[in-house]
Amino acid sequence: MKIRKLLICVIAILLLFNHSILAENSLTEESNQMQEKEMEKLTVHDLLEQHENGTLSDMDFLRALGECEVFTSTPFGELETGGKVLFVVPGPEGIGYYPVFSSVEAGEKYFEGCGRKGYILMQGSFQSQLESINDIRGEISKIIPVQIGIIIDPEQYAVTIDPSMMDTVLELYRH
């Protein structure tokens, strides 16, 4: 009889403990889902601010950035002074960073500062823009010996994705 009561107590304790763990896991999952929804509502500018302030890790920044709307232009364009050039931000060791902008205004300010004429800014998700840029990297390298990476808002934040990381970031979006 005492063993039976002891077993019932042990089972009751185990059930309570298990219920407590399940409730905690459920709360954690709900919290994670809420954080993901909040991240989806953020603009590129918000994400850049949080990343710059250290409140958003590199991986969380990249995950959230994938669906955000950004702006790019064609890689080659004309200077106001004449001549066609590749519009990338020079980096170390033969790297050229292709500019991506959080707003039309940021793109216009950048290209006006570079003296570029006759450009258009194309809008799309960061992921789709990254895929497009990735598709033309090889073609650009055939014309000019440069490895293409990405730079986001070069005049304000200058967050870069090196050429060696492009495939890794694209793979992140495919999963």
C-alpha cells in the first residue's frame, strides 16, 4: 500500500515536471514566433540600426534582411564627365562592393556623389537582388578582374558581404 502511494506521488511529480517543461517550451516557441514576426515588420534602416548598435547578430540581421525591399542599379553606367565605368566601391585585394540601398534617396545621394548620370534604381527584396547580383558576378569578372561583394548603404552604414560569403548568404535564404 505504501509503495503504491509512493508510486502515485512519483508519477504525479513526474507529470507536473513534464507539464512544466512542455509549458516552458511552448512559451519559448511563442516568444520566438513573436520575435520573428516583429523582425518581418522592420525596415532595412531599422535592421541596419539594430545591427550597428549590436542588438542584432549578423545571422539574425541577414535572415531578417532577406525579405526587405532594397534598391540597386545596373553595375555599369556613365559618368557625367563621360566614359562608362563599373560602379562598385573598391575594397581590398581586388574586391569591388556592389552598392545596395535601403531607400531611393540613399541611392540617389550616392550616385549623385559619384557623378553618375542616367541611372535607374530597381526595387526588390534583398534576397532577389542578391540572387541577381550573384548571377552577373561572373560576367563582370570577365570584363574587369574584380571579385564582387555587396555593400549596403555605402555612405551611411557600409555593411558588407564579401564575395566568399555570397553563396553562404544565398543558401541561408533557401532554407
